[in-house]
Amino acid sequence: MKASNVNQLKNLVSALALACAFAPAMAAMQTVTLAVPGMTCVTCPITVKKAISKVDGVSKTEVNFDKREAVVTFDDSKASVQKLTKATTDAGYPSTIKR
């Protein structure tokens, strides 16, 4: 194998190792709005926010009683919409993704 090919192979291996090391840092933050129609009083959002905030990967939660919705920002490598809706449902407030 030529020296230039060996150097190219070494560079490729180094680049792949670097990419693997930083792959977790490249997880995407996503924001989703959930419809939470079961919130019937002004204290319901407190329970919904607590439930969502306990999901690993959630970084921000804003719950709006008047709109009956929750806006959630999360790391998609740790959390999912399915986990978020399960958390609200388990707390007594079924939710769906708002489109």
C-alpha cells in the first residue's frame, strides 16, 4: 500500500472516531405542541407540567390553560412524543400532538 493511501486511511479512521465521539452531542432538540383538552381548572397545568418535566430529555415545558396545550422542547435522542403523551396520560390528562 502506498504511503499516501495509508495516510488517507489514517485520516478516515480519525474522522470516523471523532464523529462517533460527538454523535451524542448532535442529537436534535425538538419542540412539539400537545393538545391537552382534559385540563378543566387553572391548577391542572401544574400537574401536566410536572409530569412532562419528569421525562428524561425534556428541557423546557410551557403549559397554557386557556389554549389547553403544552409546548415541550426535548432532546430527541432521550425523549419522544410517545413518552410525552404517556406522561400526561399517566397523570390523568391524555394528550395528542397538536397539528
